[in-house]
Amino acid sequence: EVQFVESGGGLVQAGGSLRLSCVASGFTFDDYALGWFRQAPGKEREGVSCISGSDGSTYTMESMKGRFRISSDNAKNTVYLQMNSLKPEDTAVYYCAAVPLSRPFLMSSWWLDQMSSKFGSWGQGTQVTVSS
């Protein structure tokens, strides 16, 4: 069973940075696409960024591109989200998800849509709060 444990969230002032971590178990990173999602109070969960466990290629949603960067350490079964220049609107609970890799292999929003619709083992997430 695919499981994630997210950590690294906290309270930070606008303009600050956080690095989120997500330790996975129950599957082999190389065979999966992995992603970060977030859910703000009163809003639907939205995709943030994804990475191929096979070749490390990434995709980040346009609104967060340049500020957020996803990476992974396959040896540690861990995926990271480096968040810089944080804004109050980034306040949310952040979650990890994964789906098996298949064609098309190029990371894109399609993969975030796949995770959103097919991934069912959502963890507790990690709370990020950005104060103004």
C-alpha cells in the first residue's frame, strides 16, 4: 500500500521559505510519478508540482513556477518541495500523492490530474501558514 508521511510545514512570514518533505513507503519510486498538492481552507485541493521517479523530470503549476521546486531522493524514498518567496495565499495543508508511471512520460498538469483522480491514500499533510 502506498503511504506518505509529510512534514516540514510551519508558520512563516511572507517572503520566507520552507522545505517540505514527504517520506513514502509501499512502492518503488522509480516506477511512479510523485506530486505535491495543497488545500486551503474552504477551497478544493489543487496540484502544485510533480516529478518523475524515473528520470527526475518535473512540472510546476504556472502560478508557483519560479518560487516552488520539487525534487526527490530515490534512495531515501523522499520527495521534497522547496518553497521560496512565500505569500499568504500559499497558506494550506500540503499533501503528497503518486501514481504509476506510464506514457506520456513527460511531466505535465495531466499527471497532477491523474493523481488527483486516482490516488486514494492521502496522508495527514503538513500545515503551511504564511503571515502577512
